[in-house]
Amino acid sequence: MHVAIPLYPRFTALDAVGPYTVMAFAPGHTVTFVAAEPGPVTDDRGSLTLQATASYADLPHPDVVIVPGGVGTFDALADQALVDWIAEAHAHARWTTSVCSGSLLLGAAGLLGGRKATTHWALLDFLVRYGAEAVSERVVTEGKIVTAAGVSAGIDMALTLLAQTSDVETAQAVQLVIEYDPRPPFDAGSPKTAPEGLAERALALLG
Amino acid sequence: MHVAIPLYPRFTALDAVGPYTVMAFAPGHTVTFVAAEPGPVTDDRGSLTLQATASYADLPHPDVVIVPGGVGTFDALADQALVDWIAEAHAHARWTTSVCSGSLLLGAAGLLGGRKATTHWALLDFLVRYGAEAVSERVVTEGKIVTAAGVSAGIDMALTLLAQTSDVETAQAVQLVIEYDPRPPFDAGSPKTAPEGLAERALALLG
């Protein structure tokens, strides 16, 4: 099972590396970071650089696509090589997935018309522009498309996906090896539970 | 607040990138990946390469140290330059922290004698060799040392830490921007809740 994660300038590191770690621990799964050309790609905080080891042309037909989000997504929507690669990869893939604003790229590739999908809580209205039915859920599966909510939701998405690309027992074994038994110190991870006024403060961090 | 994350061959990607993402979103925090020499460092799955942008000599006295774990930790225990850097950095740091098997490196640096600490569930017995009182908790704070359980626990640790290096409201805002409202699809993230026999299967994934 070959998993491709496209990287573009100013992706969010955890969007890519959460699902990477889950899938890379699974037997029979190979994960490759791809980009327009192999080489370094820097995240949206500016301090983390990951290596893409293959170009889009090198890996046109992966079995699984995982598109991360990030502050750079809005520029990436105009990156025709990336959007075309997603559309072409999707046509052949078993699963096409996204984390956070990565679902906007699935939308730009024409994959979300009439389909339920999710994204970061602050961006649900943007999804509608691509004809999607935007839903506020952690992980949304519609046919062979799986979309996740913001950033850390990629871990939940990848474990859900792994139960499909492998089996439930393997997904549980990966969950146990990464000790994914979360204990957030605060109950502020969703706008539904966060203290009043926190959303504005959270969005200001993206600047 | 300058945060240093040392990278060594065969670290676990999420151990480093979970806390990185949390701290890098916080105002007034700069995060730098360090290594013996600046350059690429590859993770324990073999498919992810992060850039270290500073050497140990470049950054001897960060305010915060976050030591990731990984399959490579056992080799890293014999890496005297790394162990010495941790000991020296700790002497001046406000906070010295670890994720997963990273706490064994704190132990090798002589920081854990007589102190409560934690690590990946499979490695608690190893901690005792360094004189630590090994406890099975998600995040353990002892003075200025904070240790986390396996891999994904680094996210909980970093949010706990950020409430100290910044304030609770900032930590909550970061939690909201990364939508850290976890919904694991299975209840298998701890040996206390995982199905019988899953621990052996999980450990086999590390090979």
C-alpha cells in the first residue's frame, strides 16, 4: 500500500506528520512525501523543513493520498500542478484523504461536489464554495474520500483509514504503539467547548 | 522563549513534531531543531527527513529542551555529545522535557535520580535503571523536568508546558487552533484498555 503525502510551502507540520507516523508504523505501508520537485519544503511556522523525496511525476498513482492543510493552502489552491496531481491521483487511488484545510484542495480538484466533507472549524464556509456539504465532524467518510477536521484530527483520520487499508487489529496495534490515549490538559479543542472569545485569539495565531 | 528539539537518527517523527507544532504556534516562542551538526536527520520509519538548523554548539543554552524518543534512542544513549548537551542545557534551562523514550536520555544525562518520571508504557522498567521513580502517567512534572508517555503524549505535554512558559489562555488558544479535541476511533491507546494480546502485536511494529 503506497501512501503519498504532498507537501507545499507553508503546510502545517502536524497535519502531515500525524498521519505519516500512523501509516508508516503499519506493516505493508510505504509513505512518500511528494512535491513538484524532490527537495526541502518549509512549514507555516517557518522553523520546520521536511524533505520531499519524489516529484508528482514520479508518483502519479499512489494507493492512498493524504493532503495536509496549512496557512499555505490558500496559495496552493492556485498551484495547478498540485491540484492536477490530486485529481489524477484520485482517479486511480483507493483512498483520497485530507487533514484540515487540505480538503479545500480536494475541492479545487473537483472531488467534493455534492459530497459531505469537513475541514478546520474556521473554514467550513469555504468548503461550500466547492459544492461540498460541510459538516462539523472529526472524520467524514464519503465513498473513497475521507476528510478530517483541523490539524490534530489527522491522527484520528489515519487510524480510521488504517482500519480500512489494513484491518482493525492493525490500526489498534498502531494506536497502542503510539500510545494514543489522549488526555488534553484543557477542554478547549473545539469551538463548542472553548471559553468565550477564544476563537478570535486562536485565529490570531495563524497570522 | 527559545525551544530546542534535538534530533538524532531514528527518532520518532510525531514525538518531535507534536510538541513542535504546539510550541511554534505560541507567540514569543521560537523552536529550533538541533543536532551534532546542522543537516538532515531521518526518522525511525526511514521515510521522513527533518532538517536540523543548528548544532549543539550553536545553541548550548535554550530556555526549553524537548527530547524526542524513537527506536534510535538506545543507540543515542551512547552518543556522548548529545547526552552532554542535554546535561549542560538542563543546567541553564527553565524547562527540560521529553517524549516517549526521550526520558531515557534525560536519565543518561543524570537528571532523573530520585525523581518521578514517565516514558512509553513498554519502557517503564528501563527508567528505573537511571534512579527514576517510574510512574505510568500521561505527563509528569517534577520541578523543572516534564516527561511524557509514548509518542502522541508529547502533544498533551507541550500544552501543559505552554501553560507554564506562556499562560493558560495561550495554551487553550493553541489547542483550539490545532483543533485538539481528540476522538480516537478505538479504545486501544493504553495497555490498560487495549484488547488482550495487542501489546505484543504493537511492539512487533517497532522492529
